[in-house]
Amino acid sequence: MTPEIGSLIIIFVLLVILFSSFVSVKQGTIVVTTVFGKYRRILTPGLNLKIPLVENVYSKISIQNRSVELEFQAVTFDQANVYFKAMLLYSVLDQQEETIKNVAFKFVDERNLMQALIRTIEGSIRAFVATKRQSEVLILRKDIVEHVKEQLDVVLEGWGYHLQDLQLNDITFDDVIMKSMSQVVASNNLKAAAENEGQALLITKTKAAEAEGNAIKISAEAERQASQLRGQGVALFREEVAKGMSVAAKEMQQANMDTSVILFTMWTESIKHFAEHSQGNVIFLDGSTDGMEQTMKELMALNQMSANKVKK
């Protein structure tokens, strides 16, 4: 081997050793290194130096948030099948050395981690749903998430992970149960509509009855006042008639005339009034002499009673 070739080989080996001494770590990633298979240290993002040919990169761990979708089934306390679709958001707990060691060495690979994580979450949700009835599951979405977080926080911390969020995007039942739920909702809506309609009708009829009652009261009060006024008018009319007859009788006596003339005049005026305002009605009057005398006697008796009242 010539000296030139040996020099080239040495230079090549030195270059390999030099370049293998540098490790570039991406942002959001932490690198775990080992020496002869034993944990050595962690390398943070940026350019790092390592022992060439001896210190090896064991794994690259992402400290960014990760998500995975889940689909699984659970059974309620009353034996109803519930189907869940969920989104799981998790990440490495922190960047401390012990946490990174747990993430790197607890599981063989990412697939085993995901399998354990998903099965643990499914088991926790199934255990919780098994104690609830189907009618309660839909309104316990928040309680289910809080229960899972409470149960898994300690377990995941031992693995070096933290459960950021669990979203239950869809909760469904078997078709028969969904149909029966729809019927229950529809019947409840019909019941509520009927109750509202009945209350509206009751209010309408009550208000109408109150209005009718008030109208009757107002009409009765008006009729009472009208009757009172009519009675007062008749009383005043009679009083004025009596006063007029008394005055006329005194004047007839002072003139030495028979007061029966006044009664005769009133009689004829009454007959004239009947004839003018009868509007076709038939009025029967006794036109005989005896009838006239009887009527005159009654009028004179009435006049005498009026005169006595005036004297008193």
C-alpha cells in the first residue's frame, strides 16, 4: 500500500468520525442516546455533539401533541348497546429526563403504546357506561370525559404521557332504540303542544267570559239607572199633573165654574191623543152615557184625592 493511499484512508476515517460526532435534532423532538445498549442521555433540538462510533441514537421522541380517532362499543346497565366515536388528544408529559426515559423504554414501539392507550380508554368508558341507563348516557358526555381523565392520569404519567383531551363526537344506539327515542321525543312534543293549546284555549275562553260578564254588568247597571230615571220621570210627571189640576181646580172654583169641566177636557184630550198616536192599533172605549158618567166619577174622585193631598 502506497503512503498516499494510506493517507487518504486515514483522512476518510477521520472525516467519518468527525461527521458522526454531530447530531441535528429537529424542533419539537428529543433524541435518546445509548452507549453499548445502555441509556446515556437526551439530546435537545439543535446541533449536538456525541461520542463517535460509540454513542448511538436509540429513538426520536416527538413532544408535540398527537391525536387518534377511536370507535368502540359499550353496554349500558339496562343492556342497550352504545356506539362511541371519539377523538383522543395526548402528548409527552414534560421534557424532564425521567419522563423521556419512560416514553422511550416503557413500550417496544409506537404500535404497542397506542394499543395499550386505546384499550385502557375503552375499558374506562365501558366500566362507567355499564353503571348508567341508556336514557342517561346522552346527557353524561362531560361526565364520561372527566371520569376517563381521572382514571387515566396516574397511569399515563407512569408511561410519560398526559391526556390533553377526549372528545366524544358521536354517541349512537341500535336502530330500534334510536327509533323508539324518536317516538318518545315526538310524543312528548305532541303532549307539550296539546297542553299549550289547551292553556291558550282556556285563557281565550276565560277572557271571553270575563268580557261577557263585564258587558252584562255594565248593561245591567245602565238598565238599572235608566229604570230609576224613568221612575223618577214618571213620579215628577204625576206630581206636575197633580199640581196643575189643583191650580186649575182653584181657578174654576174662584170663577164659580164646575170643576168637572177640567176632567171632561182631560178625557177628550186623552181620546184625541189616542187617536193621533195609536199607529193603527184598535182602542175600545165605552161611548155610552153611563160609561161617560162612570168615567167622570172616577176622574172626580181622583181629583178629590189630589186636592186632599195638596191641602195636607
